[in-house]
Amino acid sequence: MIQSFDDCLKKGKIKRFSRGKSLAKKELRIAKDDLKSARKSFSDKNYRWCIIQVYYSMFHSARSLLYFKNFREHSHYCLNQAIRKLYVEQGEIDVFFVEALSEAKNLREAADYYGDYSGANAKKLLKKAEKFIEKAEEIILKK
């Protein structure tokens, strides 16, 4: 069953988080560290691990945006729904970012659980993660 942002709130998968805004920059640093590690894995041709690290870089970029609005997630799926509701529907970011996060989650699960991965997918996700971090920085550091 597909849950909306409101469903995620009702079920406690997204909650108000008063300290969120103060932690947004720290979360963004974690995203950058994960991306740096992913680049190293890519250069070492460890594409499976690169994909996993790239997903978490994007996850932490998204979480930094959620924290910036004083919310916290308790579900990877609901994090994506929250970004869609709080940023895409408000015209602050393009739908590209929630689609990229969904794609990265699917590729991370395929790599992690089924051993299905490729260098091409790793390279593609690295580029998307870089854009995600840039957009999150633009939003968080401008205010």
C-alpha cells in the first residue's frame, strides 16, 4: 500500500523534530563523507559498495532537508514522501531529486540483497548524488 506524507505522519513514520534545523548541516557533512567514500569505492571498481554508499549519501542529503524543516523520518520510504511534499510540491526542488532517491534505493537493495549491480549504475548514481548534495547545500546554506 502506497503511503502519502499524511499517512506517514499519522503512523509516526515522520515526526516533528524541534532540533532538526540545528542538525541539518551536520547531516549534510555526513552525506558528503558518504559520497567521498563512494568515489573511492568506484575508483577501486567496488561498484556494489559504491552503490550502497551513494544511496546513503543521497539519504543523508534528503534527511538534511527534512531536518531543515524540523521533521525526522522513521522510514526510508516516508523520507522520500516528505521531500516530495515539503520541497517538490512547494516548488523548492525538482521531482528529479525524489526520483533519484527512489532509484538509488532500488539499486542499493538490488546490490545489497541480490548481488545485482554494475559500474554504469554506480557512475550514474554518483552524478545524481553530487547534484542532490549541491541542491541541499543551496537550500540549507542560503538561510
